[in-house]
Amino acid sequence: MDKKSVLHNLYIPECTATAENFFVKTCDVLNTSDYQNIVQKVADAAKAGEDHYAFIVDENSDYEDFRNWLYDKEKFRDLLWSVNEINGYNPEIEENEWPDYFKPYRVIWINLKLVDNN
């Protein structure tokens, strides 16, 4: 046991498996070369009223390259425009949101903050 475990009289084993990981169990695994599929999945999530769409970048795609590409303001805005067009701007996603990521599991998380058109 390490010093912290002894101090608190609590032993927690190191977690090494990923089968029960939240992202692994709930996220689609997508190839980044199929951009239209990504756009459609985000559009479907927005139409369903979700507040985000998270996916795992598959092992055949370059995670770093796609994440950097997505963090280009104009490219991300274009993705959101495409999503809004597919959904007929109902609902409309705000353009000032930024994607999040969780590199250890190759996750990209797209926030879907909807515009209040009232």
C-alpha cells in the first residue's frame, strides 16, 4: 500500500481494465475519414435533444491530427453549420462552443448548446 492509502486506512486497487469504462460502453467508435458520418451522428444527437455527442476515434484514425483539425475555429464552425443545415436549424446549435477531448480513451466530446430562438 502507498502512504496515502495507509493514512486513510483505505486500499483501492489500481484500475487497469477498460471494458466497463463509461466512454467504452456509451460512445460510438468512428473513423475520422468518414466526416459525413460524424456530422450525421452529431445532428442526430442534437435532434434528440442531447446536450453533447461524444465518440471514440478509432485506432485506424490519427487522433491527434483530427483533434487539432477540429480545434481550428473555422473547421469546427463548418461542422456545426453542417449539423444545423441537416436539422433545418431546428434545433440550432450555438457556434461559440468548443469541443472537449479525453486523450487517454481517444474521445472527442462535442457540446450541443442550443440557441434560444424565442
